[in-house]
Amino acid sequence: MSKTITSEIKFLVELDENRVPEKLTWSAEDGGVELEEAKAMMLSIWDSKVQETLRIDLWTKDMPVDEMKLFFHQTLVAMSETFQRATQDEKMADTMKDFCDYFAEKMELKK
């Protein structure tokens, strides 16, 4: 019988009086990360019982719009890469990457 290993990732959200995030930090002891600050996060969790995605999308009130655009672009690119690895569907992954290029062009992110 193999031994089960548990790993923990923690997110801490400091809120202002209106419950708007002021500070986000995260820790992942196994990865050597301890209270690392972040300006934004997106977490998706698949609920197989009801066949839907549960989400937590947070960003601090001082997250600059230009950084948010980059964050979204990089997240979309990462999702297309993850989709390709998870499904082996290269045609759709390429279509998603084409959209990422279009997104970057429209947001004027490409140099």
C-alpha cells in the first residue's frame, strides 16, 4: 500500500472596510513559497457532481489596468497550453492560441 502525501496551498486575502481586497498573499510550503504577495488571482475548481466550474477571481484595488490586461493574456495563453496537454487536441489548442494573439493585438500588448 502506497503512502498518501498531502500538500497545502494557502491564500490570504486582506480586505478593506468594504470587503474589497487590499492585499493577497499565498504560501506553498512544498514549493518554498511563504507569504508571497500577489496583485491578482484566478482559481477554477471542477465540480464533477454538478458538471460545472467554481471560480474565485480576486484582484487588489491597486492592480493597474495595464497589468490586468497582461495577466489575462498570460492566463489565456497558459490555458491554451494546458488544454493541449490535457486533451491532445492540437487543432483547438492552436485556435485558442490564435485568439490569444488576437487578444494581445487588440490590447496592444505585442511589441
